[in-house]
Amino acid sequence: MREIAHDCDALVIGGGIVGLSTAYAITRAAPGTRVTVLEKEPGPARHQTGRNSGVIHSGIYYRPGSLKARYAVRGAAEMVKFCAEYGIAHAVTGKLIVATRREELPRLHALVQRGRENGIPVRELGAAQIAEYEPEVRGLAAIHVGTTGVCDYTGVARQLAAASGAEIRYGARVVRVDRRPDRGVAVRTARGDVVRARVLVNCAGLHCDEVARLTGDEPEARIVPFRGEYYELARPELVRGLVYPVPDPAFPFLGVHLTRGIDGGVHIGPNAVPALAREGYGWGVVRPRELAGTLSWPGSWRIARRHWRYGAGELRRSVSKAAFTEAVRRLLPCVEESDLVPAPAGVRAQAVLRDGTLVDDFLIREGARAVHVLNAPSPAATASLPIGREVARRALRALAAG
């Protein structure tokens, strides 16, 4: 049989921080491996990576033993080291998680235990001690997590791209994938270019389930997009660092929080509302085909029935600035509605199972000559270096198998 000419060994789809970390890890683990990255946007990190709070998460929220817990704890330390090595803006600020209602106190204490199980140093605070860290914040009790920080994730993504030695092709939207177990994969872009590879790595984020289906693999979940809306605090001096509410364990979102970024500004948010498109950064962005795909997935309706009360509150805060301000005042009573300045929104790629279960851990699956990252929302940016190594390990194993 005539040998097939491949343009690269590993073809990574997606130029966000997970895709670029994977390319970086492959070339580090196996020098000489030819890696190509296809990214549909004109530059890296245009979606989840570049549209978040910029937080380096400690790992305190995640179930002990889960990939999120293991990779976030390890990834936080590695991310700080990576930023320091390459001169990328970052700071280890620590953060407060504040209980403002009595019914939140048991959940706060459970977080203390979870943090200790995950090896994270946690300090418990009474109401009067909160002011040591945040003079304007009020609550019944709090915990201080010292390993949390912030960084420039877009800068990290650019550095990963540069250091990987991979060929990065921007403006390369994948429209077709042909896979033959004996020949590898051939990917066609919207511009008509064809790239042939021995192994495909799917890190397409908001579109990862669609890419999996193009490959011929049926993912066990669908991406349901949730938009997170932010405000900027007009009086940033009111907040010194990072301040979070106690999260609701029934929902995989952390609630409206306050984040002092590396630029000195303070972001407030996000809430979590259904997006009408996978890249629906505002209510006016509607893509009928994508919306129909979300509505036809049985899990979407089961989420709505299960979490309608939570969702109603999020929608109210989306359409009412006064309601959003009311949520912020639980933590920061002195804030006024006029202090909130609209800021760019983000969209979370949340994998949902057919029965309506929100996938609460990273989800990586393998097919013939393919590795698919099917759920990598927050804290994926924090954990991107260990995630990249794990995906690279699987891709290199597929390469070694033939």
C-alpha cells in the first residue's frame, strides 16, 4: 500500500488555552512531533480563555479526587510559575468566600473541609475579621484562601503558542473531517484547505461536541451555552482583592463575585443565563440552527425544570441592573447602581447529559485516531497545563499505536 503523506502528526482543533497547552505539551514530551493547530478566529484565546475573570483558582470547590480538584491545585502553582518564568502579568492575591446568610454557614464549613482534603490552606474568619482583608465587605463569616490569584490568560495562550513550536493557522474554521483508521484524518477548512494528520485532538470549546460528531464519534453530552454578564466597578478602591459568595452546590456556577484584575480594575459578575448562540455574547445574538440544537437536546429541558427558580433569578439580574446591584450589595453594601459600568460578557461551554445532568468535571474521551475534550469550563484556564499534558499523553499514545 502506498504510504499516506501527512501534513502533521497531531492536528489540534481550537486555539484557546487548552488547545495551545496541548500543543505545547506534545512537543515538550515528544520533540520532533509535528503539530498543527487550527483556530477559526484571527488570533488565540478569543472566547472562553479571553472572556473570563482571569482568576487562578485554588481548587477549593471541587470534589476531592476529581480531575478538577487534582488539576486545579496542581495547575494553580504551575500557572504562577509559568507566568513568572515568561514575564506574564499575574498576582497571588488570595480571596475571601463570604457567607451573608445563616443558611450558608454549613456550606461554608463544608468548603473548609473540602479545601483541607484538597491540600489547600484555608483560614476561617468571624464577621469582625473580614475587614482585615476587605474593609467594605460585610458577612456573617468567611474563609480566606491564600493560593488564589489572577493573571493574563490571553498572554499565557500567546506564550504557549510561541513556545510550542507548532504551526498555528488562524482563520481556519473546520467544516469537514474524514477519518480512516488505516490512513488517519483529513480536515477541510471553510477556505478549502485540507490538512492531513495521523491523530486529531479536539479542543474546540464551545463547538467541541460538533467537531466530535464531524469526526464520527457521538459525544455522550451536548454543549449548552450559558452567558456570563459582567460589570466593571466605577469605584475600584472599594475592593482590595477577590470576594466570592458561598456557591450553591446544586449548580456549577460560583455566583456574582468581585475580582480585582491585573489591570487594577474590579470586575463584578458573572451571572449565568442561557445564550441564544454558542457565541451569544448578548441577547441580540441569535443563531437559529444553534438554538434549535440546544432546544432539541432533552437535557436542556430537564435542566430548565430542575433549576427554574435559580434560572429565574439569573434572568432577573440579566434584565435589571437594580437586581444585579442588589445581589452585589449582599457582599458590598456600600455599592450603588451607578457604580456598575457594563463590561464584555463571556459564554461558558457547559456539557449537559441527556438526562439533564450538568457535567461537573473535565470530560476527555478517545475515539479512533482522535482525542476529544468535551467539557472544560472553569477552572480549565487555571488547570490548562496539567490538562494539556493529559490530552497530550493520550494523543501520543494514539500516535504510537499506529
